Amino acid sequence: MSDCLVIGGGIIGMMSARMLSMSGAKVTLLDQRECGRESSWAGGGIISPLYPWQYDDLTNELSFESQAIYEALCDDLHHSSGVDPQYQKSGLLMMDEFETPEAKAWMERYQINYKNHTDGALFPQVASIRNPRLLQALKLDILKRGVKIVEHTQVDGLIEKSCKVLGVRTQKGDFFTDNVITCAGAWSGELLDIQDSIFPVKGQMILLKAKVRDVKHIVLDQGRYIIPRADGRILIGSTMEDVGFDRSTDRLTKASLHEFVSERFPALSSVKVEHHWSGFRPASRSGKIMLGRSKKYDNLFINTGHFRNGLNMAPASAHRITKLVNE
């Protein structure tokens, strides 16, 4: 049984830890704060890329693989942890771009159909989950599987020798291992000294408390989305801001997001914003995921750069990194 050290406790890190543990590895997971409290918590929870034809083949492959198993995965996590991730196949109503040549070519290639809707194209197969609940369930599940979680522990650097990584240095001491899997999201650039490749893109979002079924489908328009939750809450996002690790939120963005949802659902114009927050997506300069073995170290693996699609690619990304570690 090999030892694996996973750096980063977001959806990619915890899902990778789960898969590695299920393959027989002894897994330790380190997070600089608390597991599941950064980008994975801040996102919307849509289990699909927003405009899939804008992404490369790998993103689409990982998304389709994950979509095929997500409902069963949520059932497993619910049974294991007692926390319901609230998987909800409400469909996605796309109001723009679905008639472009790129969109039509993508739908033909992957044999994806939509239903005509008065406001656009309805993709009924698209689901969402309540990501904070998914992360709670996942954390409880991996703890039951024997994964050791060490939180509030920032990794300061790798312990290297020849062509191998022996472990990592932290302020709480050194951690030694057979394999290191980096899933540190937007912080991966600093950790791996590749800031020119991975960087944060801030997104601001708001939450409204409305009536159940006020919004029936996920709505996508002009790059922004509206997501209904099972309890009537409605999540609206999101901005795309290249401002480094600046967590601040602002009133103009809050008002703009509220205006966006109110224009499409006038009844929500009088509903007060319950919460307003921001998160950091891990973007890559290439626009592609970094998923594979390090070119420098045989036992260093990288699973990051998922940008807006970490949640909807996480199960398949974890499966692929586990296969590489076990080769």
C-alpha cells in the first residue's frame, strides 16, 4: 500500500483523496484553511460547462464521464455521511449562443439535443448540486474511509531528492510520502512555482430566498446564470475578475447581479439579497486543465487548472489521476 499526500481540500482534492483511498492507498490530505471552503464552496454547482463548445476535448470528456455517475455518487455520499448533496436535474435553459455554428457543431458531434423553449433552448439533462452540502458529505465520507485530514496547514515547499519528491515542508513540520498529488486550485501556481501558468479569477455571486419553484430551470444568459435550489433559494453569478487574491465584494456588482435576475424574473426584484460572496477559480494561461505527472518529478502529480469546471469534472479527474498514480 503506497502513501499519498494530497495538497488541497477542495472538490478536486477531496475527490482525488477518496478515489486514491478506494484504490488501496494510505492518504493524507493537507489544506491551508478548511476543506471545501474556497472555490468549490463559492461556485454554483452546475454539473456541466456553461457553454461547452468553448472548451477543449478533455474538458468535455471529463464532464460527460462525471455527469454519467454524479447522481449515483451523490446517493453514495448521502448514505455514507447522512448529508444530502441535493442533486437536482432541473435542466438548463440557455438563452443565447445555442444557435452559433460552434454550438451546432458541438451538439452534432456529441449527439446532444435540446427542447425548444419560449426563451431559448432547454437542455433537460443538465443537473446541479448544492456544493456546500456535497463538500460536507465528501469530507465525512473520506474520513470514514481512513483519509487523514490536516487543516490550517500551509505547504511551504517540496522536499526533493534527485528526481523524486520525498514530501512537503509546512509550519507544522515535514510530511513524508511516496506520492504527492497537487490539487491546490488557484494556489497551485505559487506552490509549484508556475505563477505564469495558473492564476486566480475572482467570481462574485449573490443568493436570494424566494419561493420554491419561482425559478424552475437553471438559466444561462450573457455568461451569467441563475440556479434554483430545492428550498427556494436562488443563486446568481458570476463575475470574471483578474484581480489576484482580492476577496472583496462591491455594491455595484451586487446590484448588477440582482438586476440580471430581476429582468428575467420580475417577481424577484423585491426579494432582498441574503448573501453576497466571492471565490477564486483556478485558471490556466493555456485555457487547459493541468492533469498528469510532473515532467520534473516521477512521483509528483498535478490535478488543477479546472477554471469554472472543477465541480463538474471532479469525479473523472480523480479517476484519471488515481490511474496515473497506480501505474
